[in-house]
Amino acid sequence: MTDEAGGETTAGSALVLVTDSSTVEETVEYAARKVRELAAETDSRLTLTIGTPVVEDVPQTETPDFDALLETATDVAERATTLTDPEGAVDVETERIYRYRYPFDPYEYADVVQSYATEHGIDSVIVDPSHATPGTRPMTGSIADRLADQTTLDVDIAPVDRQTRPASIVTRGGLAQFLSVFGISLGFYLLVGGFADVTFDLVTGTIAALLVAGVLSRVTFERTPRPTRMVSSVFRWLVYVPYLGYKILVANFQIAYVVLHPSLPIDPSVERFEPGVWGGLPMATLANSITLTPGTLTVDVEDRAFVVHSLTAGAREDLLDGGLERAVRFVFYGRSALPYPSPRDRAESEGESS
Amino acid sequence: MIEGPVSTILFAGALGFVTISIVLLGRILVGPTMQDRVIALNVVGSNVVVVIALLAAAMELPAFLDVALVYALLNFLMSIAISKFTVEQGGVL
Amino acid sequence: MVIQGVIAVLVVGGLFFAFVSAVGLYRLPDLYTRAHAASKSDTLGSILSLSAVALAFGADVATIKVVMLVVFMLITSPTAAHAIARAAHEQGIEPWTRGDDR
């Protein structure tokens, strides 16, 4: 995606960070206008880079639709830059700046932005005030504060009205989340109630589910649930569960053999490896699956790396072959994610390159 | 109470699980670390859940299953709470 | 009659794995290896026995609850084992390796 046609960028070039937020268009427009004015002042050719937090090996089903987002942002930027400036003193480029690693927390995120900017001669960054926090760790303060603290870049928060989102309770995403949580809670209530007195259960269940959804709907989902995605993901879970069940069965016979063997043939050791999945739920699923399957137990997650305790050498080999990891990638990212190097191959290629 | 081969099997299974749980009390007493005790206690807890479920089926009292669900929940919470507590040494969850 | 046999097999299987986890908890040398026995064998033992319970109830609302119980155990058991192992890891308890005294 980094084509060399852009050539050397001049000082004054800017980067605007976009994610799935309601003020993206205003932010990009503001950024484009700012860069255009600067270009007119200094009479030079500047580049506006639109960056999104996408890792290439995380397929699009996992993240918000960044392709569409980038397209919209580019349209807005090009319209804003060429409106009063037909010659086009500003180049608009799009870039997935976190190509190789998913930013695990805002600190890493800021580091990645900094190194990208240094590499491409960018000296200012424009941030959407409602830029969603990347990564899986909660953070205090905004991403703009983090960037200002940690980088040498000139950080500018786009003066857009961030009130637009929190003020309205009934956004489409919010409604979908509310209805999903409501439906799930009501269903669970009725199930546990056992359909004995349906009218009574319906009334009390509705009240309880309304309370639950009202309190918890904002924190239940990481992203807006969409029916089509849910259906395909349920289907993939249905493929995964029997596979996991088979693995669990094998695991148990191995454990039974090891434990009941008179000489107790174990060779425990601790491994560290970086899993090929990103985000809270996929990582938790993989960690739990590792714990359930042959001779391996996830002890800790240190930043990106899993610390795995393995009971026997055979279990270690299985883990590094990555069959389970590939299965979890299939569940969360679909069939396109299946071809992927095993943890052992990844470790080897890293060893060669460094 | 329902008589019959199925409920006899289930009662026998429950008895087996209870025996295993009693044997495991030794590990809880021996330790030696806090985590050893918690692991053993966790296993005893899930055995008790199974015993409750087996009794529910053997005596045909589905209401026991609700008890089993709540017990499983509490068992999980206990493990998490104790491990969290020992990591942060007196820290609140 | 067939169902009775299946129930018996499931209960016996569940007891076998519960027994394995108990033996493991006594024989294995340190808490990490014991967590292996606890998280795997005990989960399978519970699941097999709960399947027997589900079969005994047959097609009933109670069966749904048993299925919920199975799913719940499948998720919580490894999570609890992980939490405990992690607590030990952060306390600096070293895992046992070959060559150490038992």
C-alpha cells in the first residue's frame, strides 16, 4: 500500500486517524482544509495521509468495515482539498498504518503512530475527538493526550461537535445492542423459568430484561451486533465445538495415561508464544481452548504473549503446530484466515529476520 | 422416590463422586500452597455440582438443577475471588 | 433399554475421569501440573455425567438447564484453572521441571 510514487513528503504533511466514529467525516474535512491552507501558505505540495488501525492478517469481518470507511474519508478529503484548489496542491493518501501488529494498548498505539510518522516525514497528526480507543486495555485520558505525551508530533484535536454521539440515546448501534441484550436476557429468563406460568414469566421477565438491558447494553458488546454476522459466526461456532470436543477427549485420554502410568512420564515446561489472534474475545477463546486441550495450560497473558505451561513434550509440539490456533482464527475471521503460518514457523522467520 | 435401574445407576454415580470428593479433602488439607488448595476445592465444587445434578435426575426433581446452576456459579466465583485476592494481597476485586 | 446402557456408560466414564483427576491431584508434583488434571479430566468427567443426567430427563425443559450447565462448566473450568495458575505465576512460584525432587 505504500507506493513509492508519493516520493519525499514535505514538512507540514499531516496524518489524520480515522476509526468507526460518528464524527469521522467532519474530522477528515477539517484535516483536509487545514492541510490545504498550509499548502497555500507555504506554496508547497503536501500530503494528507488517512490512517486506520487495521492489521493485514486480521480479515475484515473482525474489524469495522475499514474499506468503506477509507473510501468515504478519501471522498471527503478529496472534495475538501479540490474545492477551492483545482490544481491539487494536496495529495490524499490512504494507509493502514498498523499493518503488522494490532495495537494492544494506547501506549503501543502511540508508538506505532510515531514510528509511521517518522518514516514518512509527517510532523502533525489530527485526531478525531471521539476516536475509539484501540486495543483491549482500558485507558485513562484520550488518545490525543497519549499522542501528545509520548510522541514528538504536533497533535491537533479536530474541533468537531463530539456531543452529537453521546447526546442521542437512540443511535442505531445503541438500539441494536439494547435489543440484543434485552432479547438474550428475556430468553434466558424464560428458559430458567421453565415455561410453567408463561404470562407471569413474560411480565416479570420483561421487567427484569429491561433493567438488565438498560444498565448493561453499553458494555456488553465490543461492536454493534449485526444479524448476518451473527448467523455466520454461530455457524462457525457449530463447526468449532465438535472439533474442540474431539480435542478435549484426546486430551483426557493422554492425561489419564500420564497420570495412571506408574512412572509418571511428565516433562513440564513453560513456553511463551504470540498467538495469531487479536482482541479480547478471540484471545480469551484461544486461551481457554489451549487450557482444555492436550497437556497445555495457559498460565498468563503478558502483553501480546501467552505463557503456556505444557505437561509433556508431545503437547508442546501440538501447540506449536498451531492446529487449534487455526481453528480459532476460522471461528472469528472466516475461511479466508485459514492459511496462516504455525507459531513455530513464525518464531523461525522472526529468528531469521532479527 | 422413583425405583428402577436408571435411578440406581445415577445414585451409584452420585455415591462415587461423593467418595472422590471426600478423598480430595486430603489434598485441600495438605496444600502446600494456597493455589493447591484452591484447585482441589474447585474440583470438589464441580463434583458437588455433578452430584446435585445426578440426584436431580435420580429423584426426578428438576428444581435441583437450579441449585446446581447457582452452585456452579458460586464455585467459579470462589476460584476467581481467591486467586485475585492472593495476587493483590488484600486488594479488593 | 439402550438408553439405560448409554446412561450407565456415561456415568462410569464420568466417574473414571473424576477418579483420574483425583489421582492426578495427589500424584503430580506441583500446582501447575495439578491444574492440568483439575481443568481437563474434571471437566470431561462432569460433562459425561451431566450428559447422563440429560439423557435421564429425556426431552424436557430440565434438559435445557443441563445443557446450560455443561456450557457453563466448559467455559468456567479452564478460566478458573487459568486464574489460579496465573495467581501462582505472579506470586513467583516456579514450575516443577524434570530433575527436581518430587
